[in-house]
Amino acid sequence: MDAVHTISDFQHKIDSDLNIEPKDVMPDKYRTHLIRQMSQHAHSEVIGMQPEGNWITRAPSLRAKQILLAKIQDEGGHGLYLYSATETLGISRDELIQQLHEGKAKYSNIFNYPALTWADIGAIGWLVDGAAIVNQVSLQRTSYGPYARAMFRICKEESFHQRQGYEIMANMMKGTAAQREMAQDAMNRWWWPSLMMFGPHDSDSPHTGDAFQYKIKRKSNDELRQKFIDKTVQQAEVIGLTIPDPSLKWNEEKESYDHGEINWDEFKSVISGNGPCNKQRMDHHIKYHQEGAWVREAVNAYAQRTQRAEAN
């Protein structure tokens, strides 16, 4: 189909399951929703580098350090893809970063929890990135072309991250009693925040209607959360970890697991800035963004000088 020139053309393209592209005419609500969602995704990738970065010098082996460095580098790249994709909607990266620093933009609540032990790095890779994959595979079919295309590469790299985390947890469960206890403790602390990553029940989410109308979203929060639970419970059983949910049980009729109620008060508290590491994460980001200003200025000055030289 040719470029979209009217809102009617836009809706026809959406209804036909075709991608919307940057030069297409689109409703303001669609553009605004995408900027909010995509920038939050980008911010999450960049903020998510912090808890893992603290463990680079403390990784238990050279191999573990190399893998962790590669993973953190990937996450920086994911942020770059997503910031670039968001800029196609007519907003600059400077504006996106400013919105984050002013508290007008969010990032995933999961990154406001501390990584206390090496097992936490395993839990982040296995549970946090595992939850991200479930959500991001669905986003490969989102209606906005640049966002959908970014997801294909990101999902491949997130699969590596998930395997890295699972390997850490599996190896610890083969270790000493203290190592097994450490792995179970990390599981206990990260399980429920990982379920919160999918967001509230769709009936409680103010953005769900637009997301489904415009096919930005293809599956509900609860559908994606259930898919993650069903897959992850089996993985935990293989390595001997216990899911910290006494209400968890297999439902033969649904062919999936029933689970306990999520503490949504905790979710709202963390989202509102009251998590264990909210202030630390943002202070760190602001500090190093400001300290890196000279790099951005130098790059811009060089680009301008090159353009003048080419013009002459």
C-alpha cells in the first residue's frame, strides 16, 4: 500500500495489518502513545545497565565477566535502536532524556530493585530478560514499522541474555548449600517484580484501549504474564528452584498455572518513585549524562566542521 495521506487511509492500513511508517499521516493519539511506550522501553534498556554494571569487577570468572560485558553492551545498543526509532516520530533524543530526568517519562519498575549477589545477575538474566522476551516477541507484530523491526534484532540478543542468566542459576544450584541458598534467595526476591513487568491487569491500565485499537499491542498484559509463568515454572523445576508462590498450581482445565495475587500496592509505590533504588538509578543517570556532555558537543562540532568543509 502507498503512503498514508489521511486518517482514513491510516485506519485502513491498520485494519489491513500493514505497518505504519514515519512519513505516514497518523493520529496524534497514536504518535503520543508510541512516544510514551517506545521511550519507556529505551529508558529501561539504558537504566537496566546499572544493576549489572556494578557486578563487572566482581564476576566470579573471566568468562563470566566477558559474558556480562557483552550483555551490558547489548543493552546499550538496544537503547540506541529504540531512541533512534522514537526519533522518527518527530521528537529529539534530548527531549526524551529531559523527560526522563524530569520524571515525565518512566522506565520499567524492575530496575528499581537492588542486585545484592551474583545470583541476582542470574535472576535478572533469566527472569527479567525472560519476561522481556515474552513481551518483545509480541511487539515484533506491532503496527509501527520502525518499532517492529527493532524488535527482531533485540529479541535475538535478549535470548542470549536469558540463557546467560539461566546458566548462572543452574550452575549455582549444582554448587554448595550456600550457593543453592543464594540462588533461591534471588529467586524469591525477583519472581514477583518480574510478574509486575507486564503491567497491571488490562482493566486497570489507562492506555490499553488505544494500544489494541491501533494494534500497537497484540496481546493483553495478563496473557503475556501467563505465558511467562507457564514457561518459567518448568525451567525452575528442572534446576531445583522453588517458585515463591504457595498458591501456584497446575490447572488441568486451562492447561496453565494458577498463581497468587500480585502486590499491586508495591507496584504502584515503585512506579511512583518509592522503590529501593529509584533515586540512586536516576541520580546516576543524570550525573553521567552531564559528565558526558563534552563528548556530545565534540561530536556535533566535528560534524559541523565536516559539513562546512564539504560545502566549500
